[in-house]
Amino acid sequence: MRRIGSSTSESFSKSISVLRQRLVEKHRNSYAYLSFSKAYSPAPVSKVALMNHLNAVMPNRMMTRHCRCSVKSHGISLVVVAALSILVILACASVVVEGLPHSRPVSSQPIPGSQCSTVIPGGLALQSDTGNATTTIVQDAVFVMSPGSTAELCVTYNVTQIAAAQSLSDVLFSAKVYSFSTTPITGSGGKGFMYSFTNYTGVLTGADPEIASFSQGSTGGAVNVVYSLTALSGTNGFYSLSFTNSCPSSMPFVIGSSASQISDTDFPGFFMPSSCRAQIPLSTGIVTGYSGMQVLWISQGESP
Amino acid sequence: MRPRHVAGIALVFLLVISLPVYIPAYAYSSNSNYYMGITPNECSNTGSETNLEFTSNMITTGVNGNQWSAQANSYAVPNVRIIDFMQFNMAIDKSGHVYAAVEYWTTSGELFNWNSAPLATVSHVYAGDAFWIITYLNVYTQVVQAEFDYYRAATQTLYSVTYNIPGYAWVPLVSWQLNIVGENNLNNPYATFVTGSGQIAYTSSTLTGQMTGSGMASSCAQQPIVWTAEQSNMAYGSLSPIPSWTVTQNFW
């Protein structure tokens, strides 16, 4: 068990103190011209009527475990009560242990049914580093569809523990195809890209289910979602594909080109490592299957 | 009282006294630390200053013992560009480069993603080192600049870089949360720390008000229900509910 160190050296504390004071003063000076904030009204969070629909199509979407610790002891000897107590305590402990800070999310589950003909139980590597200990080579999955076809993506979300005090709302599932443009960030002493995304109407998208609800205090489980994509006839080109909690948030998406016609230069800015964000309480989505499309991998090297 | 009842009571007593200390079903950890905000008006815009002082070496099971980040994840108020999540990160990669990153998100995806050149190259972040992540505001309380500092104790050197936020992305923030997690999606998204501990100090401006930590982001945020996807085995200590200009928190 790692423990916090008992103390830091005096010289370190002094140095830190001086540096911190300098930074704090600098920080405070930056507020010298501040005006006080404007209060904003919170955006309404819809408790959607689709709940009924959801309950109908996915009654077991949450696998919530409860610990019921009441025991009827009337007519039972104390020895029996004690034995039951052991079982109850052990059962409670097992639930509590699941919620320890260092616990990891539950593993993904295979997609039920046969909507996705290609199944990847461990999840598709959407972005990975194929370099060595000092160099980085970013490899992205590229999704390729034909015009006038329909494809499915099967995605699994792990449900992380939900604290009693945590903000929570329904999660809406959707897939989006965007036209994109990227601009390199220059003059900042580093590297980066600015992105602009516009809805592309040549691909119709859907999600099943479209919404999931969660209760506070619950923990564990998984949600499986099937996204459908229909590329209209006559469409082609290079786009960005996203779905709820996709990571990376923008994935290379191609309509009407063969593998030999696709390269990393068609997707500027897509090969840069990034953080990801997700909507509470779900993890990022794990692509566990697909059908009606091809998946290619293309790489882009970076200087160490 | 019958002997078997006495035996039963004794057994229950033994069970009770041998129970482990109650462990709460939820503690602040990984990508879910307290949300810092102004008290009592959670809708007050604020700047953020976060200082991390490390009291042990920071080593993960990542390549070369590195690949983790300290993320000041910030929540924007509703705005024209629908910017909802702003990340001000300091990280160390597998080559030992300590660097800064700024990422802004909209409801459609990423707005921009910037990584600094390496501030320093080290085997790993050591006990005695420190990070600062500071946001600066303009007169409209919009975040216009971010400063990142790395203090290397062994050489008593301060490495610093600032990033000027593009004008089209100037928005105020109302909550922020410091998470010590994996470097990024590509590199060690789940950081397992073999060793790593220290103290986080959150400092509030004297002009924006005193702070407290909360279990949820401000209800005035554009999107209070998102979090960073990177995770770790890091745990965070409890915070006092009493508002303060500076709040400190242990991590381990």
C-alpha cells in the first residue's frame, strides 16, 4: 500500500513557497480588471417519455446489485442468526468492495444477437501506438462504406460506479457523420489542430436503443448499442464518424473509395493523440462488432 | 439464557468486532475528483489555479514508468460555440517529456487540440517536483490564457509555457476538477501508479470568491455530466465543506 510521504525537505518547501507566492501574485494580478459573473439558468434536463420505450425494448439494461441486509430472526436460534449474519456480511462486503476507488470497470460483454456479422469480443483498436519506447506511430481504424449500402456498428459501454452525489441524466445514443476541416495551430511553440465539423446529410444514422437511464448509487454492468449507418446513393468522399462517447471522438470514415485510394493525408489532424471525454456514468464506447463495412488501419509517424 | 444462545451472542459479538472498518461505496478517485467552484453562488465564473506537489516519485506501469497526466478539467457556461469541456493538462510521455496540452470540446467533438513542445525531459517526475496549471481571465471572466509550470526540485529549475486561447474560444468556466489519470487515449489511458502521492492546492482569486469542493459540477455549466475518459488507480482525500480561498487535498 502506497502512503503519502511524511514531509518534504525544508529547502524544497522554501523554494516551492517562493514559487507559489510568485505565481499566486501573478494570478491574482490577472484578476485586477475582473467584473463579477453573470448568473446563467441551468439548461433543462429532459426526463424523456422514451423511458417507457426503453423499458420495453431493454428491460435489463442496468445490472444493478443491491445488498439487502435485513434478516428475520423470529423463531430462529441465535446461532442460526449468527450464521446468516456471516453470509449477509460477506455478501455486503462483496458489493462494497466493488466500489473501492481502485476497482476497474467490469469487462465488456459480447454483443447478443447477430446484427454485427464481424464480432470482436476484445473490442476494435480504434487508435493505437505502434511505435517503440521512444517513437510514436499512430494507427487509426478507417471505416469504409459503399454508396447505397447500410452498415451497423455494435458498441458496448461499461457502466461505472455512480456516486450518490454525482450529477446524472439520461444518456442519448446517436451516431454522426461530419464533413470536416482542420487547421494547424502555428506560432504556439507546440503543435496542434483546430477542427470544424458540419453535419453531413448523405448518411442516415440511427441507434438502438436511443436512450438509457441510470439510478444514483448503482454500480457496474454494461449497455450494448447498435448504430446503423445508411449511405445514400451517389455519395462519396472522406468524412468523420462519431458516436456517443466514441474515443477518439472523430474517426476516419470513407464512402466509395478502395483501400489503395486512402492515406493518412486524407485525414489531417486525426492522428494526434488526444484525451477523450465521456458522459457520466458510461465509459467510452468499445466497438465489439460491425457489418456492411470494411475496416482498414492506416498509420502516421510522429517525431519522438 | 440457554448456553447455545450465549454461544450465538458470543459469535455475533466476535463477528462484529472483527468486521473491517466500513469502506464507503464511493470515494473520490481516478477521473472523478471533487468539482471546485465558488461558494455560495455556484454560477459564479472563476479562474482556476491548481498546484500539485509530489511527495513521492510518480511511477506508473506505463512505458519507462511514465505516461500519465494531471488534468484540470473545466466546465464552461453556455456559449455560442457550445464549448462545454476544457482540458488544461500536464503530462509525461514514454520518452520522459513533460509537456502541456489544451483541448477544448464542443457538443460536436473537439474544437482544438494543442500540445506544447517538451518543457523538460526526465526519467520520471520525482518526489519534491511540482506542477502548476493556471488559467487567466479577461474583464469578461473569459479564459484567455493558460500557464503550465514544472518545478524540478533536483535542479531548482522552473520550466514554464503559456498558451493563448484563440479568441473564438474565449468562454468563462464555472467548475473545474483535477484528475491524475492516464496520459491520453492513445498512451496508457488507464494509469496504474506503482508509486505516487502528494498534495493538490486549489487557489481561488480574491475577486471571484471562496471555493468549496462538490460532488457535482455547477448546474450553470453547459454540460455538467461529462468527464474525462482517462482513468487511474489514484485516490483523492476528503475536502472540508467550509469555503476557503485555498483548498488542499492529498492524493495517493
